[in-house]
Amino acid sequence: MEVLAGDIGGTNARLAVVTIDDAGRAVMGRFAVYPSADAPGLAPIVREFLAAGAERPTHASFAVAGPVRGDEIDATNLPWRLAAPDLAAAIGIPRTRLLNDFLAVGYGLSQLGPGDIVTLQAGEADEPDGTLGLLGAGTGLGVAAVARARGRSVARPSEGGHASFAPQDALEDGLLAFLRAELGGHVSAERVVSGPGLVNLYRYLAAEGARFGLPPERAEVRAAMAASEVDAAVVTSRAFGAGGVEPDPLCAAAVERFARLYGAMAGSVALTLYATGGVYVAGGVTQHVLPALERGAFIEAFRAKGRMRPLLEAMPVHVVTCETVGLMGAAIAAWAAEG
């Protein structure tokens, strides 16, 4: 079965032709990335991709960040409203489906090998029936679950990234107040655990960090952010001294705190879903901050849930390093729907 698969985020739209073999394995074919924010909708991107190759897949499946209701979706981080029948007609593939982006990651977990994950905490997985918890920071914050029972797995979507941000100390209390003043009300976890969330955190530390003994903002970092289209990339590159730039102390502090915020949210997801089968952390931003996640702040914040600490210490925690897990998952979802 050949599927035109898409992983559509607020920054990039990834498309690929994926073949599902008789054993249910996804085999990646032609692949391309397009800037989603520059497009008026998904159909023009798909038509451009199809025009560049000779394939004509029989099915199409697109994973999009946002809640799916019926066969329609309002993209969370894009000004798009998508309906599967309209999209099918526009791209010429009648069997077209839409699904939540982290639901697709749930389907894609079955395609991962040992080289596609980095383990932050080995734990002891509840096999074969423990629920898997998924979350991941990108342009937004995705959350999903995979329920397992009697040898069957069912991926379930969630909008848990929009749950309320819960500060853990005085610095984070200030961050909440800072963002509440800007947003005029509710501050979700996504506002701090995502690419834009990292930028929000950096801005707060630049404005208020001296109260917590943090170094001042450097003019060259401020100038680099003003000149960049992706502010979060400036923070991460300066934090680690990537590309030959001098490491910046305030950017490094922002990334270290981001790892703690990310771990705390992962612990909340793990408890909410009772993810005794393990927690999987994906998302584009995750790859850029992986060295910080591995240093320990993430796992310490993950475990720091009072009386529930022993439960969390037993849960495996893995980072998904495979960038095509959402594409493969979208294709597997289409294959599974055909029964």
C-alpha cells in the first residue's frame, strides 16, 4: 500500500511517499520539506510535491497539529481550516484522511528501532499492557497516548499541551505572571514548553533574571534574534556555542531551565496517563536541546512529584530522535484504517 504522508507543523510541512509492506512496516520513499507558514493552505503544498514526482499514491494521510473533529481540523499554529473531503478533491486522492500530529507519533512508535531513541531513564516498563505516554515540543506542545491491552495497541489523541502551566518555584512563579500580563489570561504549558515557549522564557530571564542571579542579556544576542526568523534557534545555538559562536550564559541558563520545565510537564503527562509502559519525548525542539535534557535537570523535574516520585522513577523515559516518526505514523494510520 502506497501512502502520501504528511507531518504538518506550524513551521514546516514534511511530505513523503511511504510504502507499507505486508508485515506492516513503513518504507520511506521520496521526501521533501516545505515552509508551512508561507502557504495559504495545505493543498498547494501537496500539489507541488506531487508535481515533482511520478508517483500517484492511492491513499493520503496528513498529521496536523490541532484537534480533529470528524474529518475537519483547525490547525493550532497555522491559519488553516482543513476538511478531508475538500482536500481530497483538491489533490486528486479520494482516500484522504486527517489526524492529530501526535496521534501519528503514537502510530509511528511501532516503526522505531534501537537507534531511533535515546534513553534518559531506563525504568522498568510494564509489558505488554502498560500505557505509553507521548509529548513533544515543536512550534507547539503535542501530547498523546498509546493504550495497550491483550496484544492490541490503540493510539489516542490529546490536547494536553494546552493544560495550564504549573510553576514549581519562585522563578517560574514570575514567569507565569510575566506571561499572564502579556496574554491577558490563561497561560498554557505550550507557552513555555515549545519553540516559542523557549523564546518566552529567554525574554523573561532577560528582563527579570538579575533577581535570580542570572547574567544580563548580551547586545549581540539581542541583535541576532532581531535578525533571525527563528528566535528559538538563536537561543539554542548560543546556549551550546554551535556554529563557532561564543556560548552565551543567559541562553545557556534559558535552555537549562527549559529542560526543567519540559521534565516537569513530562512528569505531569506520565501521571495523567499512568504511562507505566514508558514516556516518549519527540518534537523538533527536542532534538536541539537534547544535550541539556541528558544532563539531568529534565529527569529530576520529571520525578519531582512528591509522593508519586517512586512511581515516576520506575517509568522508562525515551527521547525519539527519528525525525520521520510522524510521517511513518501517518502512513501506518491510513494502512490500519483499511483493516
